[in-house]
Amino acid sequence: MLHQFIHEALRGYKAPEKSCSCGCGGCDVAPKLALLETKAPISEGLRYHIDNGVSLQDNVFRIGSKKYLQLFAEARMLLEWNTISLDENSKFLIENTDIGKFGVYEGKKVPLDLPKVNEEDTGEEIDPDYDLEEGKKKKKKEKKDPPIGKPKRGGSKAYYVYVRDPKTKKVKKVSFGSGGLRAKIRNPKARSAFAARHNCKNKKDRTKAGYWSCNLPRYAPALGLGNKMNTYW
């Protein structure tokens, strides 16, 4: 959306005939993005634009990100210091827009010449201190919690279940059971012997394999072991 607005703003724009931004005072060579003072310290992002001849119009950073706005602010500052030359499109954006500048709206710091565009595109208000590129990386690392307390077949043993440790509040995976349990679940004597041998009536800790092994009959339908049996082994 923003790129469309920029192209519309640049449509029909003509640079002054007797001036150029390359510092020569007037020539037939199209002005380009270049550093006039080679020793001037610049950001890695602006260095990339200069070395690759990329106009600020085609900012390599995501629109609205912290680095996107900083690139415009940096170019505007260097232009005021006469240490950088700009291509026609970049110069037009620097001189005719406030991209890279901030104002205060309803007590909040907001980037200028961007809020309406971004609110329409994302439905969210821009946080001037939020770096969209970093935000994307964080979202990739975030994982949704798996289903809690729902045993499934598979894993390192016959079954597994995810539980939340009440002490640490963290989710952990509990593997339990063996193939032999499937044959015993419908045998009353085998169930009784299993319950006595494993002291099932005292297994209360849901973070332990013993609890889930003892309560396996309760989850029989979900595990493909037949009808639910509201009992220990």
C-alpha cells in the first residue's frame, strides 16, 4: 500500500533542469545514492543501499519497522550535512515527506507519514520502539502449548501425554506404558494384579508415568483400546 502511494506521489515529478545531487553543479548523469564524504560513519543498511544502488523508495527493511524509519532519518541527517547525494526518488521522499520523523498523537509517539497506511493494512497501531524484523524472529520461536492431559499413542513408549508441572508451570512430556498393557486391559484378573503391584490407588502425581499407566483404562477410547472404563487397572 505504501509503495503505491509513493509511486503516485512521484508520478510526473521532474528534477530541476539546472541542478543535480551528485555535487557537480549540473550534468547529464542521473544523480544516484552516494556518499560524498567517504569517512562519514553510516549504518550497515544505508551502506547496502549505496553499494547496490538501491533507492530509499525501495527500502530493504519492512515498512514501519524500526530500521525502515531509521534509514530515512539517517539519510535526511546526512543530506543536511552535505555528506550524501540522493537519487531523484530518494531526494523527493526526504524533502517532501516526513518519513523517519515522529510526532505525538493523543499522548503517544507515532511515526509520521505512515500511521494511516499501516493501520489500514494491519489493523494495529504502530509501536515506534518495535522492530518488525526482530518481532518476526521472536514469533517463529514462539510455540503453542500442545494439548494438555490428553494421552496419545506413540513416542518412546506405547503412549505419551503432555502435562503442566504445577511447580514450574512448564509443559513436559510424559511417556508411559508398553504393548503388553493393551492385552491386559480387558482381563479383570490382570488389571487387579497390575493395580496392586503398582499401588495405583496412591498414584496422584500427573507428572509421573505411573499415574497415567494406572489410569490408562479411563482413556481407552482415545487410545483405541475399547470403551471407557472409569476405574484403575
